[in-house]
Amino acid sequence: MSAVPTARQKIIRQQQQQQQQQQQEEGGGGASLLRLLLTSSLRALLLGACLGIPAGFIKSLIAFGIQGEWTALLQASLFGLICFLIFLLLVRVVVRRSSRKRSKTVAVVVLGDIARSPRMMNHSLCLANSGYEVFLVGYVESQLPLHLQQHEKISVTAIPTPWKLPRRPKILYILLAPIAAVSRALALLACMMRGGSKSIVLLQNPPSIPTLLVARLFCWFASDAALVVDWHNYGYTIMQTTGAPRIAILLAKFYEMTLGCLADGHFCVSEAMKKDLASRWRIPEAAVLYDRPPSHFRKRTEVEKFELFKRLEVDGVLKLSDFYHSAVEAPKPKARANRPALVVSSTSWTPDEDFGMFLTALKELDMMLRSTSSLGGDEGSRVCVVITGKGPLKEKFEQEISSTGFARVSVKTAWLACEDYPKLLGSADLGICLHYSSSGLDLPMKVVDMFGCNLPVLAKRYDCIDELVADGKHGYLFDDSRELAQQMFRLLCGFPGDQEKLDAMRESIQSAHCTRWEDEWKERASGVFSHHVSS
């Protein structure tokens, strides 16, 4: 008797389930139609806002350029601002309805070539290895390291390369500059939106314009993310080195200080910058996160050096026979007893590094080496200088080098793959750093990488460089070209036989700079990210 009711209950339950499924399908059709209508309407409004910004700017700026009407320029600015705010409000609605916030998702934003931003790449790797899903946003102008490309938790989003503005005629530049700035900001915002909401946005500063504004608005309107700024330097101080108008520098400073204070977390690269942020910028909570070399920056073996030099010879950077015996003379890589000293420097070829001073110092060094026989022999160069990097002033320096006749010094420029740069530092005998800080508060990462390879460094003296380089222990600090030439001669005049001073510096570096980036990040940065994820 009990089996019959059970069978009936099953039949009744199946009928009820079928009725519910039919009701859901009928209601779902209406909901899908309504969702489609809403989505289409939002897209139309977004398109209108995007088209309205350049249209309003063009119309009003043409009136300003032709008639000089300042009211037209003001109208253009207000119209663009209103459209941009409407655009962000709509983005807020769309993003929040289309995606849910994930607890451990970080956008790492670099408004520059990612491959030339090693600190942010190191951040990304540590975050990914700690279980965060990382969206790395920036320009991809150079090949990225393989370990970054192949990491399963790192997604790279390339910002479209901005178009170059014509400097002449001036009226055309005035008309196009605002449009270019708005388009760059929108491109950055669109790239940050990919992958849905984020829990944290980690932003490199500088550049400050437009990244601070775009990132802050993205966190407020589109993602409810915490904004963490990594202060490498100040953007307005870099503008001071370019000869920008004073009013532009003052506006950039006000913009940077105002928006910088609105961030939820802060890193900086030196104790001097931490004190400055606390006293002048009212940011007392900045965490000092020193640059440290990753584990792949290390001293190289003779076999590794030999393989690297073979590749550099193919690229015309140096001659393998100057450094090693041929395979006929020695089956295993064997360094020549009279090999030249390998001196390396890296640069982005910008005005904050005076390579004219370096060239003058090399000329003086060449004269000193010619006047003495300490290095022995007359054939080939005795100091081989390799300068890595690319940038706007590289071509000018190469022209000056080609017109200079050296006898004991050779100078070559190169652009190396990411994997070969630490190998070059690990194969060198002396490093040169010409960086001087526009703010007097940042520390050059290239010196950190050189110390990771136990490489003594000659560095340009400025206010806080002694936080990194102990003068006379890890290298020397110099003020001018003559002092640099004398320091190079003092360390290299007996090379390779006499390396007593270099060896003492290598021992000091090894004992003082043994901390690696991974350990520094776990100690000082990991807690900042976990705090913003859990809060």
C-alpha cells in the first residue's frame, strides 16, 4: 500500500517541476528581452558620450583657435568633463551588473613600456606567486621576459600605442593635444576594465598624467577597488627638467599632490621619500619598499659568460677573442690573461642622465691609459664599455662616439633581451650609474641590479644616494667627469692582474646587499595587499 502513494508523489513532483520550468522559460524570455533592451540602450548612451567628447572639443577648440574665444574653450572643457562623468557612471552600472568583484584580483598599471619597468614586473610576479590573479596593463613595446609571459596567473593587456602629435603648425597641435589626452585616458580606462572588477589597482607613479585621475575614477566608479600608488619619483619634478612653463609645472604639482593623497595605500623607494610624503604631501602611511635584485641577478660562471659573449659578438657589441682563447687553444672557456675590463651602464637615454659627462670622463681615462703601461700590451682595447637601453638621446650619443678616436677604450651601445641583461651585469667588472634624481628622493634600480651581481658601482652623487651606495665600500660617488675618470683609472689601471680594490668592494656588496626582492616584498608589501583584500 505504501508503494502506491510513493509512485503518485513522484508523478506529482515531476509534473510540478515541468510546470515550474515552463514558467521560468516564459519569464526568462521576457527578462532576456528586457536585458537586451537595457544593454542596447546603455551601449547607445556610451557611444553618444564617447562621440560627444571629441565632437565638443573639436567644435569649441576650432572657435578658440580661429576667434580666440576663451568662453568656447571653457565650454569645451566643461562639456568634456560632463560627458566623461556620464560615461563613468554608465560604466559603473554596466561593470557591476556584468561581473562580480573577485577577492584576489590586482590590476598592475604602467603607463610605459612594461619591459622597461622591472619593479612593476617584480610586483606582478610576487603577487601571482602569492595566489593573486594579476592583470598587467601597459605598453608592450619590447619583448617581455618568458617567465612573465608564461605565468598562468598573469594576463598582459597592451595599451594601444598613442599617436604622435605634429609640432607644426602650432594651431594644429593646440587643436589635437586635448583630443590626444582624452583618447589616451579612455584607452587606459578601457584596458583597466578588461577582466571585470578588481580588488586592488597598483599604479606606478610617475607618470602622473592621466594615470592618477583615471585610476582613481576607475576605483570609485567602476570597481570599488583599493588604489595603491608605488611612488618611484614625482612627475612634476621630471617636468622641471624638460623646460616646461612654470604654470604647467605648478598645475601638475597641484594635480599630483591632490590625487596622490586620495589613494588608499602607498609604497615608496627610499626613507627620504617617505619623510617627504609625510611632511609635504600629508601621506604618513607610505611603506618603504626598497628595490632589491631578483634571484636571477647573480655572478655568472665562465661558461655562461662565454655563451653570452658569443651572442654579443654576433650583434657587434664586442669581440669574443678579446676576452677568451679560441676553441683550438682551450677546449673549455678560458679567459685571456690580458683581457680588457668590461664596464657596463644602462640608461633610458633621457635628460636626467648626463652621458656627455661620461663621454668626457672616458676621453680622460683613455689619455691616462695611454700615458701608462700598467695595463700592459699595445694591441686591442683595454677597457670595453657597453651601454644598454634605448631612448631619445641615444642616436646623438652614438654620433659623438663615432667622431671620437679612442686608443685604449672601446664604447658600444646595445639593446639586450630581458634574459641577457642580468647575464651582462653578472659578467662585468665595473658598473657606472649616471642617474641623478629630479626630486633628490628616488634611488636607481640599475645600481640594485648591479649589486645583485656583486658588481662594484661608480654612481653620481645626490642627496639620498648614500641610502644605497656606501662611498668607498660598494664603489665610489662622483660629482664631475674628472672625478669619474680618476675613479675608473684607480680601479682598472692594473686590470686584470690587480683587482684588490674591486675584490674588497665585491665582498662588501655581498655582505651588505644579500636581501633579494622576493624576501623584501614578503616582509614589506605582502601585508599591504592582504589588508586591502580582507577589508
